[in-house]
Amino acid sequence: MQQSTETIRVLIVDDVAETRENLRKLLSFDPDIEVIGTAATGEQGIQLARELRPHVILMDINLPGIDGISATQKIVNEMPAAQIIILSVQSESGYMRKAMAAGARDFLVKPPSGDELVGTIRRVYHISKEQAARIAPSAAAVEQVAQVRKRVAMGHMVTVFAPKGGVGSTTVATNLAITLQRQFGTEKKVGVFDASLQFGDVGVMLNLQSNRSVADLTARTQELDKDMVTSAMTSHPSGIKVLLCPPHPEAADSLLASDSEAGGPGQSMRSITEMLRSAFDLVIVDTWSRVDDVTLSLLDDATLILLVITPTIPAIKSARLFLDVSFKLGYPREKICLVINHADRKTGLRVDQIEKALMPAIAHIPYDERAGLSAANRGIPLIADERTRTLAQSFARLAQSTMEKIQELTIIEEGEEEEDLESEASRRLLGRILG
């Protein structure tokens, strides 16, 4: 990670004088970090945060008067740029959940090691600087795309991605695709690509039994055309066509293998999706949680990324990690949209808390365990069941929001420039963190 060009200003809030002094000593060994103040209560911490405007605040969770969680929430509401790291002797997930819901950036168990403390401070500081640097270009992009909002979106790709597995991304991808096809009627064509190459479930969710798959295209990626790609796809009664994942995990090896002459697995995948976009007005891509060259190519080339989570701490933390690092990849904020699946499930986390920690969601998909299991076991989409009208309505809203977002982003240039060394380094970093 590059060194900071300015001193990282840190405020310590802890009711134990010895702890404050120990933290100060740990940080004094780093020339890029300066402790600009200390506070013994939540009230003092809030006041010093207003006066000193620190980059990072180390906040004890147990404080006299206003506790650390309440103080964090108040500071974040007043100073959204403040990066707060909660410190606690308790490591239970309940404390972490409360900290994240209040707006804390990270959570450390006392006593942290010097390396752990410094590394966390540097990480949250750099995240805040990168996000701030992108505010201006994002606003300019929104103003520019407003001029072309009425253009009909054709040949766009929506990549459905979940950095944490088991959150229902395949359910979202398949039901969204069918909903869009219903709305389009015969005017537009929707294609679905199961890019979870080794263990994809799109075929199971749609009850498609076919000997055709993306594996049929593996040896011919250099000579692909849209007729060749569509011939490898399977039709669904809803009108969509599906490019299935290989029938066996080992059949995906050739797509995942690195071939320097062909440009690697990412380039092979790019050739396939390029032909899909030429054959369909809209392509919905279902991915796996592993971040590799294949997934990165699908994220890079997407017009829109739907980030799918459920209201659980592991899913939220993984999503936050992805959002933080996605900016290193140069993705505009408008390109990523949050979808909360099982939004009304009783997990102790409210939707408004999740959106405060991440970003506003474009859709809340309700939880219906019985309908979900029945749909998966029968291979019938959720929206096809008359008993799941509420679910169908939520997918209709998601489809509408998706198309509105695509229309706003149609100004995005087709094709890509070659990535520079810094971009490549960022990709490797994302792979190490999420892989």
C-alpha cells in the first residue's frame, strides 16, 4: 500500500488512562500517524471530533455516559467522512453487529497488536481518501448521462455478484431475467449466462436439462460468432435463453486455465460475453463468490453490477469489503447497485441499518423459506407461483429499477483501454482479500 502524503490524525476515546497511553505509545512509532487528542468519555469524544476533525477515531465500546456505539452513531451522522474503529474486550458477533450498524468502519479486540492497529488505521484512512476522490467524477458522470436517459438499452450486461455465498444470487438472477422478458414481450431478447463455471445452479433452478453448455465453446473462443454462441444455449418456456455452466466441474478447467497466447481465462470469457451482447438486448450473468480473472472480466464489462446480500453480518462485511476495493478497480459508484435478499427476515438487523453501513438498495426481496425451497426443488421460478405475489412484485420493482439504472449509464464507452500497472495491482489485491 502506498505511503500517505499527509499525516493521519487519530483521536483516542477510552475511559482508562492507561489504555489511552498504551495506544498512544503504539502509534508513536509510526511517523505517518499523529495522535491529536484523547478523550475519556463519549461526550468528550464527540466534542473533540467536532473541534479536531480527525481522520480516524479509536473508540472504546464501553464508556461512561454516552457509550461508544451511541457516540459513533452521532459522530458519523455529523461527520460522515470520519473513520471509526471500535475497540472492545468482547469479540462476540453481537458487538460487531452493533458497531457496524452504528457506522463504524472496523472492529478490533483489545488489546490489538501494534501491527494490527497501525494496519487497520492505514486501511480505513486510505479507503476514505479514495472514496472522497471519486465524488466529483461521479457527479459529473450523472450529469452527462442524464442527456441520454431515453435511449433504449440494447446489448447491455448485468452481472449479479455476491461476495458471500449462499445469499440467493442465482434466485435473483433467474427471476430478474424472466421478469424482464415478460416486461419486454417480443420486442427484446433476454439471455442468461451461468458463469459459476464449476457449480452453477441456473439449470437446476430453471429445470433445464440439456447437453449444451459453455463448455461447447471453450475450444473455439478465438473464432466465436453470435450464431455459434446461441446454438450452445437452451431455451426456457419463459422466452429467455440460457448458456449453462459445464455439466461437470472438471469440464470448466479449460475455461479457467491460463493461456497467455489467448490472453488468459478472462479474455476467453470476454469473447463469450461479447457475442452474447451482440445476440441479446440484455444479458443477465450469474457468478460465483470467488474473485478471479473470469469474475473480474464479468465485473469489468458489466453495464451494471447487482451486489446481492442477506441481512447477516458476514454478508454485509463481505459486501463492504467489495465496495471499498471496487473503487481501486476504477468502478464508478453508479455502476454498483445493492439488492437485499430476504430483507424482512428476522436477523436482528434492520434494512435501514444495512443501507447506512453500505448504500441505499434498489430492491428489497422478501423472505419466504417455503416458497424458496419449493421453487428450487421443482425448478420453477418464484415469480411463476401464484402464492408468491409479493415476491413477484418485488422482482418487478427490481426489473424496473435495473432498466432505469441502465438507461442512466448508456453513456459508458464500449470497449476498454489496456489496464495500467496500478490497476493490475488492485486486481491482485481484490483477489487476495476476497478469494
